[in-house]
Amino acid sequence: MHHPPPLFWLLATLVITFPAQAADKFNLTVTHDLAVARPAETIAVPFSEVRRQIPDVLFDHVVVRDATGKLIPTQPTNFNPNSREAKYDDLLFQHDFKAGEKSATFTIEKTSIPVPPFAAKVFARYVPERLDDFAWENDRIAHRVYGPRLDSPEAGSDRMISSGIDVWCKRVRYPIVDRWYLKGQDAYHTDTGEGLDLYDVGPSRGCGGLGIWDGQHLYVSHNYQSWKVLANGPIRAVFELTYEAWDAGGVKVSEVKRFTVDAGHNLDRIESTFTFEGKPSLQVGIGISKHGTKGALTQDEKNAWFSYWEDFEQNGHVGTGVVLSPGGLAGFAADETNHLILANVESGKPLVYFAGAGWDRTIDFASQEDWNAYLAAQAARLKSPLHLAFPPPPSS
């Protein structure tokens, strides 16, 4: 595990020793309506609001403290770094809301010296050395999808067309993606203490891949064609994958898929924006692989989620699941290789859902009941978003 260098603690001490003046900081109050715990809530403060409160604040000269004065890891984001006029997006940090804690106050303040980066808990990258894979992880779970070179003669007997999402089960909280690729393709299918790739995707949907559903057939894309990383930690990774147009029963469909991967979560936020040629809307099926293993399917129509708890024998059990945004459910279905949750989608309008996996060889999930409770909690959190309250900006 990476540890912050001594310089970080020196700078943190300087910040503590010489606090900002009152005009250089403000308090933020975050509230919500749930009575249950909400661990690892990511709080996104628009950087425009930070600058409205502290007009001369710099991108790398701002910290966040909790109510006790403790420094909290932060991450500023800039999705358009090539813009000559810097238009930063958010200042991110996390808080564990305990059961019954419906309000928390934080202090955001300017510093006189740059704030060094915090240790990363998320990671995403293009993997050219493995036939254009794109892989990502946080401190809980890892995933990958397949790129264009896997569908080429260069791939040999491994050649495959698939836009499904793979799962890498990890036992540890530290990053493993780079390390596992160095092991070699056969080696990371064996657990030597950090976890393993036990999840066979093939041409199926894997863990949250999708296609256009016509009531009987699922029309799916080829491998992703291009990628773009927008943010890469320490708290949140954001990236986009573009899929070229495919034939969905006579309709040409293309897709841009944006993933938001937060530390401390087993589910990623996925935002798919489609272009339908000649059709205003279509139905999408988001899938979970059946695999032919012993598994238990759970469908919650009221709260718009479903899960599959699979027995991988000597490698334990893996839970996969999809949670739709409130009001998005259009039903459930299945084809030969996938369980499906359905949503009606308009051309050009994003479909937002959450997909991910959990493993019972970790401390997080011991049973199907644990995994389903986790998905139910995510559905409840979506229905009760956080509310951010800012003070009036200082007068000029």
C-alpha cells in the first residue's frame, strides 16, 4: 500500500499551524433523509461554488476539514484540461455517515502552499499490452472490457467480439490491475492471496453490459473502439468508452458509455448515451451472465434492481447486480446467456444505472443476503440524494 511521503505531513502541519483567515474559508453543510448508515458518500462541491465563496482560490490550494478539524482527502476535477480558460468541475471528498447521522458540516479553506495529492484508491487505464483491454478498479473490486485488437488476427485463438464487462475479484484494498497484468494471462486466474479473475465473460453481457432488446433478441455492440480518461483518483475515476454503430434489428445504434468509479463502493455509476438512426426511442436490456453455474436470481421490481448470486465452488461465491435510477424500470427478461433488466431509452438522452460485483472471500459480503442488502441500500440512497447548503458568498 502506498503511504503519503513525509513532505505531505510537513505541509499538512504547516496548514494546521497557520490556518486560513476567516475570509479564506467557508462552511458547507451536507444533509440527507435516510436513517441508515451511508458509508463512503462522495460529496461533489461544484468548483464554481468554491470560487464564489473564495474568489481567488487556486485549483491546488484548497483543503477540506471535518467538524473536528481533521484534514479529509480531496480531489479536484477538470474534465476539459485543454481549455485555455480553466473551468474546473468539482471538489470531491468522502464522508461515512453513521446510522442516524443526517447532517455533517465541513470547512473548505484556501491554503498558502500547494496541497500534495492523496494516496489513490481508484485507478483506470488503457492496457495496450493486453490487446487493448481497458481496466479499472477501486479498493473493493476490479473490472475490464475488451478492445478492438482482441477482435483481430493478432489475438489468435483468443479472438473475441464482446462488449460485456469482466470482473476481477480482489481480497485486498490496494491496487492490483497493473500487477496482475504483469503476472500474465494464465497466472491471474489463480488466487495467490490477492484474488483472481474467475469470471468468464465471453460474448455475454458479463456484469452490466447491455444491448438493444426487441422482446426476443438482444442486439449487442462489438468491442469498444475508443477511450478517454477524464479523472483518475484519488477518490474518483471517470472514463468514457465509445462503441461504433451496430445493427439492432434494422436500426443503427451507437453508444458512448461513461463510467464513474468511486472509492469504497462495489457498484460503478454508468451513463450510456445512445444515438438511434430513425427511431426516437428503443428498449435496452442490461445483463448479468448466467454462466451455467449454480446461482440464485433476485428481482426487486419496486426498487428497480436485480442480482445474481453464483457458486464458483472452490473460489467461493460472487454476487453481481444492477440498480436502475428511480423510475427507470421497464421490466425483466432473459435470453440464452443473460438475465436482463429492462429500461426504455430515448436517443441522445443518457441512461443511468449502477452495476458491480462482490465476493464472499472478502470482509464485505458473507452471503447472498449481504449482497442483496447492499443493492437495496444503493437503491435507497438514489432515492434520497445528498443536499448541500452553502452560506451566502462574501460581499466584495
